[in-house]
Amino acid sequence: MKRESVLIAGANGLIGTELCEMLSRRGHDVSRLVRRPDESQFTTYLWAPYKERIDPEAVKGKSVIINLSGANIGSRRWTKSFKREILESRTRSAAVLRRAVEEAGGRPHTFISAAGITFSGKKGV
């Protein structure tokens, strides 16, 4: 298996945390993109997607970028304004990452941006 250099935005979330661990166990070089500094075994870069700021070093040399960031869809009632926030949080973070990649002059071979994760139970399993 080829060792990849992976950057995960939204790495502090439920899925991001597990994904970092799993990819690391499989031998990949994992970096995290987070809004607030914290303690982690992984290389961590800071960004502020709502302010369209990102550490330019975060994307350099990455072969895979995974964007899991966005407003927590289970945090409150889905009002009209919250629906807009959910959409904008995902499109803005993807745009910030795309722009950073373009400015860095590199290009990952894989870019994944997840808009939402749903689990409906064990029906039909």
C-alpha cells in the first residue's frame, strides 16, 4: 500500500477523530486542520474558514485532502437561517481549501468533501 500524506479538515469531530487514528494505523502521514490549537499526536495546522484564512503550509505536499468541516447538523432546530449556515459552512470551507491548494501550486490526487453523514439503523441488514 502506498503511503499517503493526508490532511483532514474537521479532524476534531466524531468521524474526523476516528479517521485520523485509522489512517495513521494504516501507515499514512496524517495532518489535522483545526480552528483552535489543542494537544494531538498529529501535525496540526490552524484555519478560520469563516474568515477565509488558512495556514498555507497545511496543504503543501498533501496527496489527499479530506474536508469534514461544517456546522453540526444535530446541534439545534433546522430554522431557515440554520439551514443557510449549514450550507455556507460546507461550501465556504471547501472553497478556502481549494484556494489554498491553488495558491500553493500543488495539487492533491484526491479531494473529498463530505456534506453530511446519516445513519438510519439496521433496517434490511
